[in-house]
Amino acid sequence: MLQPLTRGLCVCITVITVTFVATAQNNLTAKANLQPTSNVANDDNDRARDGLVGPVRRVRTEVVKVSNATGRIVEADKRVLLETAEYDMKGAKTQNQYFPVNGGALTGRENYKYDDKGNISEMTLLNSDGSLLSKEVYKYEFDSIGNWVKMITSIAVVENQKIEFDPTEITYRTIFYYLDASMAKMVQPAKPASVQLPPASMNNVRLNSIQLPSANLSNSNLVNSEALSLPADAPPPRILKPMSGGVLNGKALSLPLPVYPQIAVRARTAGKVEVEVIVDETGKVISAQAVSGPAALRDAAMEAAKRARFSPTKLSGVPVKMAGLINYNFTLP
């Protein structure tokens, strides 16, 4: 009687522990991606869920490696394209493409700190025994609308027994906006300054005492500086960084085999099918498209690819999508 009771208590404790770990991970992922907003209804489109403010039409994200050997940040010769995204007038995403980049990253347990706007400001990477492995900090620059256009990633180093932060890369975003009423108001010219003439009773006032505006003000296009100020309640955007791709067969947690189509067996059709997939932040395949291989085998390969599962991929501590290829080799029995 005592032995079954003991096994039952162990099962309960194990279930509670697993539930606690899963909850902590979900809370961490939510905090890394959730952006505070003043209006919940504004999150009801892809553009707002991506953390973008205003009538954004297109976003182009690039990264460049930097060095700091001379005491100032020097960028590499070429920026690398990471992602492009487009939205329609209502905020629905119409195009989103990731571009694989080379290079690996250290793995370990990640701890985060956030700034007062909810952006990740620091990531600490720990070994399995809890010892420090690495630390990164992130600094952002925003445009006048409130979307970040530059993010500097720096890694912690020790110099002369002091902790310093050495910049390693800069991420740039080029953002294009639709010209709606709010944007038109921000870019419209200001009215030229008017000259206040003295009343008739002041005819005896010397003319040179009147301060006339300089001539170049009458033809200049003045921008309303008040309209260009950063909105106080503008929500900070989410980091948009993709993961490098390549062949993903060896990275899958679960890779179901495709069903060999009977019509292909009867036709003695065999060969390799390459399927291009996009994996979301949770490790689920959200898109699968065969790009090569016999036509009779492609549908079966795509259906199998959609059932594949991967570990969540993180870049600089933030869960990201991953693009790559899954290869299926069909061999006749």
C-alpha cells in the first residue's frame, strides 16, 4: 500500500514541476515579445502585433558587424539583409521574407533585463551549472514616429580589471510609411511668418526699428517641429531578427516520414524532394513549399514537412522565426 502511494506522490510532484517550468518559459517569451499599448484594439492586425507604430508599408532589416579597436565604432564594408516585410493599408502582412545568415551562437540558460519601455536591455547567458558564460546589452534609436531604426548589440569584456561593453553588430531598419492624414500633417510646410506693421499713429517711428524677417524664410519649406516630436505614449517595437537557415533535417525534434504515394510506386518514381519551410518562434512549421524533386512526390513531402517540429530558435535572446530546407529521399521498395 505504501509503495503505490509513494509512486503517486512522485508523479504529482513531477507534473507540478513540469508545469512550473513551462509556465516560466511562456512568461519569458511573452515578456520578450509583448509591447505595451494604450489601445488594445490597435493590436488587431499584423503590423501592430509586430510592434510597429503608424501606417507602416514596408520594413527592410539589415545587420552589419562592427569593430572597436581604435576606440570608435567602425562598420564592416557590407550590410547583410536579414528580412523584408510589407503591409497593406489595414495592417495585414502581405509579404515576409527571411534571408539566412551564416554564423553560430553560444547556447545556455538566458536571463533578461528590460528598460522602462519593455525592450530587452540586457541578456545574460549562463552555463548549466549557473556560472556566467556571456553577457550582451542592447541600445536603440527611434525615428520621429516611434519605431526603432537602429539597435546596437554590445558584448561584455574585461579591460584593466573593469567591465566594459564592446559593440559587435548594428541592426538597421529602413521603414516606409503610407501617406495618410497623420503623416501629411507631419510633413506639411509651416505658414511663413507675418510682418506686423506699425499703426498709422506711429508714422514718426523710424523705419529701421522694424525687424523684418530675413528673405530666405519666405521661400523655405518649414517643418512643424512640434509634429515631429516623439509621441510620449508610442509603444516600443519588437525586435525583428531572423535565424540562419540551411538544411534543417538534423535540427528537428520530430521529423515524420512522408507517405509514399501509390501512384508514384506504380510509376516507379523515386528521388529527392527539397521542401523550403518557415518555422515560427515556437518551433512549429507555418509554411512548406517544395522547390525541387519529382512532381508526383512533392505533395507527400510538403505534408510531412508541415508535421515537423523544432526547438524554439533565439537570436540575441529573442525568439525568432527560422527559414531553411528539409530534404526527403524517396526510395522504391
